Amino acid sequence: MNWDAPEPFTLSLSVAVEDIDGLGHANNAVYVTWLERCAWRHSQRLGLDLAEYRRLDRAMAVVRHEIDYLASAYEGEQLLMGTWIVDWDEKLRMNRRFQLLRPADGTTLLRAQTTFVCIELSTGKPKRMPPEFIEGYGAAIARRA
């Protein structure tokens, strides 16, 4: 695969009939769902699943998506989404990048970046990352180096 950066966390995706819009390709909103799914699966792999978020009363909430739609995906295609945690302040903010590839022809369909902020679940207000986030997400950044 021609990834933008080494060692992405990857998620296999299949374009389903319900993903297709009136123009005959995957709807742009579906791509956002795929971004979220990939980020969640990566967080789970790092030991930071929803149960852990609840236990810590913290979560990483999306505050911004930047998406470049480069090519269309069609029903039945097999895709591969890669993600990397590219930077963070170890306090409140973290940025992930994404790349969506169609392995059949090597085409990059999408590049995106999502900015997250750590919040306290019980209040919804920004709150400093707990040590478990520093350890878990920090390990993912180190693997990218």
C-alpha cells in the first residue's frame, strides 16, 4: 500500500448498498462514519474503549474535521482506511490523520484530519487528559516515529 506515513492503524471497509447516494457513489456522510469507526477501533486497540472512557469520566470529542474527497467509492468495493495520531499537546488536544485507499488499484480516495479535545463526560467541558490517555495515545505517536 502507498500510505502517506509509515505503520498506520488500518480498518477494512466494504461499500454497502446503503452507503450509495443518488449519484451512484458512497455518500460523503458515510466517509465521516468510516473516519469515526476507524478512530474508535484504533482507540480500542490502545486500551481506550468506551468503558474506559466512562470509568475515567473523560473522552476525546471531535471539534473539527477537514476532509479532502479525492475519488469516489462504489458499491461492493473493498477499501482500507489508515489512521495516525500525528500530534497532541498532552493536555487537551489531539490530531489524527486518515487516508482511505482502494487496494484494487491503489487509489487514495480520501485524506482527512480530525481534531479532538479531551472532555469530562459528566459535564461536557474540556478537561485535562488523564494519565491513561497520555500512556495509551502516546504509545501510538511513538510507533509513528
